[in-house]
Amino acid sequence: MQKINKNVVLALLSLTSLVFLLFQLYYYKFYLSQKNGAVFSKVRGSQSGQDSTRWHVVRKFLGLLSSHNIPVYLIDPLILGLIDKDFEQIRSSPDGPSPECKYFCAPRDFTTFALLDKTWKHEVGLFRTAEKMGFQWLKIINKDPRLDGMDDLSGIEIPLHYIFKLASHAIHLVVFYERSGNYLWHGPLRLKQHMDRKFVPFRKLHFGRYPGAYEKPELLLVSIDDLKVQIPKNPSSFLEEMSHSRFLECRYREARAFFQLYPDDASLDAVEFRKKAKSLLHLAALTLNNLGVNFWLSSGTCLGWYRQCNVIPHSKDVDLGVFIRDYKADIIPAFQKAGLPLKHKFGKVEDSLELSFQGEDDVKLDLFFFYEEEDHIWNGGTQAKSGKKFKYLFPKFTLCWTEFVELKVHVPCETLQYVEANYGPDWKVPVKTWDWKSSPSNVQYNGVWPVDEWDDVIQIY
């Protein structure tokens, strides 16, 4: 037998290896890439493993929604935070700012998008397509609070959240609804008893622990990591809004129980007063919002919202609270320009400031300024004829959004403690005779203004 040339054998082996390598590349490019979406190398910077899996899942999800003409926008706080740092570069560059996958490859368990309910028709076809693409999905529904009211506690349920899971990454789709106060609302994420609590690490979700309220965002289409996506036009403002978005629903069930014990005043005077109070509150909110001054429902107005979901007809005024740190010298001229003349000014910025403006007829707006101490918060009161000072102490509180008389406004999140501090344990019982110097549970005598300061601290118009 003739000897086999070693060089020929080596050449044949090399050729075979090359052919096999080419076949593998062909198989990966034309089979696996079609099955799993874009090839990893198409991600700029060519990330590998877990990083690129996140990008792939986001890409497939955006493709899924695009095929069903469902517009969404990115609200993921982690990614928006990264985008905000490079925002000018992202906005000015049509192809994105970076040669590598920087944003959608960032380590995280979820990517969060927002969907406006009115922009789609709850098509079942979306979920069938999602399953064909390999997604597992979960829908979270709950009662529609927009249909709740004094006469009807609706049992209609609406979709609030969707989770789409593929491989080791999940998409959280938060459904936003438009409310009558001209703002967007999303509901809480509460799992039904039969649902799989291990479907995803729910505790790590950024949205859903509480309901939230947001202004309608202006959107911007950008290219990020080779993906076209809509984001809030001002990411930093959205992130700031997100950190203070918690929403409290009016307690209609408790309000109905209250009116069963104490029938509502449906007299013409009560109807007229509520109409004027609503108009005054809307005007005050517009004025303060234009100044960038945070405020909340206080005193009797807050009690009315919490106890009976309405203005208390015998209160005869609208009460708002403002932290003294948010005081602006423009407040008085702004209200006067809005047609609300100053009725009185008590105290000073450093101590016990209180402003009162005259609304329509005998309805007035009281603006109380609150001072923060180490373990409590207080506002002051002044008796004009004697110069006596009073102090009203409250436990520390934070602010939440609510809807009241078709307006998105703040209330103390710890409403019960706030109301009990002011009105005591019997706050559920209506009281028509009220002395502001002695009736509140939290009032304290606070001395007397020096006579030489009266011209400045006691001004009546």
C-alpha cells in the first residue's frame, strides 16, 4: 500500500474543519437569528449573554406591539436615568449616542413601558402572537375607580398591568387611564388568589405598589441601542414626578355609610355653596400651580374629602395648606390678578403666616402655611382683636394625589392621623358650631404678638 502524504491529510482535515465552521456560521445566521430575533452582533458593541438577552426581549416586544399598531412609551426609571445623563447627545443624534449597547443592556430584571388605554382595543390577537413568539404573559385586573360614586360602587374590572416574560427577562406594561381631572392614572398591582406569585419577582417592580397619578407627558421618538422608542420629552421631570406619584382614591364606601347616618344637605344654599367652592378651588389650584407652589387640602376641606367625598356645605370656606419653604412673594399679587382680593394677612413668613382671599359672594379661600420641626409640623393662627397667637400641631406627613371635585390635588398621605389631630377621635360626627381658637384637638396657645408688630402681622382689608 502506498504511503499517504501527510501534507494531503492535513490539508483535507483543514478543509473539512473550515467547511464545518462555515456551516455553523450559516446555521447561526440564517436559522437561529430568524428564530430569536436579531443576531447579537447587530447590537452595537456586541454584548453577550444576559446583557444582550435583555436587548433581544425588548426588541421582540417592541416588534410585537408594532405589528398590532399599539403605541407605548418607555417609563423604566433605571433606563430613563441613564438616558437623562446623555439626553442632549441622544436628542441630537439620529442613530443614538453610543457605539455600544448601553441602555437596554443595563442590568435589571424588568423593562417598563406605559400604554394609554384609549390607544388600543384589547385585541386578543396580541396575546396569541405573543405566545407564538415565545412570550408568557400575565394580565392583572381590578375595579375601575372612575365608575365608583356615591350611588354606584361599580364591580366592572379593567386591565391595569401586563407582564410579558421571555427567557430570563420580563416586560412590565403599565396601563394608564385618563381621569376627569385631566390627568393620567394607573392602578395598583394586586395578584388574585389563583395567580402564580413566582411568575416574576413582583417586589422588584417599579410601578404597582400604589396607584399613581401623572400629568400627560409630551413624548419624543429617539433611537437608543438601535431601537426606536418613545420616551417622555423631559426624562428628569418624569422621574421627579414618579417619586411623588402615589394616589389615594376617595373613600366612597365610607362616605355612603356617613350619609346613611347623616343625610346630605341638598338645599339650594348647600348646592350653591358647593358650586362656588368647587370654582374657587379650581381657580386657586390653577394660580398656585402656575407659580410652582405645592399645596394640599387642609382643615375642613380635607375633612370633607376624607369623610364624605365632597365639600362640607356649612364650612363656608376653602382651606389649603402650603409648606412655608414653598412660600413665594408672588402669591398675593397672583391671586389678586386672578380676581381674588386679599381679605386678611396674619403673621409673617418666619412665624404663623396665614393668608385669606375673598372669593365669590361670602366664600373665602384660607391659605395656611406649615412649619416643620424635628418631630412635628404646625401652622399658626392669630386673633385680630387681641393679637393672641395659636399653634396647631400635626404629626409629620407626606403628600399624595387624589381627585376631588374633578381636580387632581394633594392630600396628606397619612390622612387619618392628620384629620384626627385636627378634629379628634369623633371626626366622623358633623359639628356645625366651631371655634377655631378652642375646638381643634391640636390647638395650643402660643403667646401674643408684640404691639409694635401689629401693623405688620395683623392686616385686614
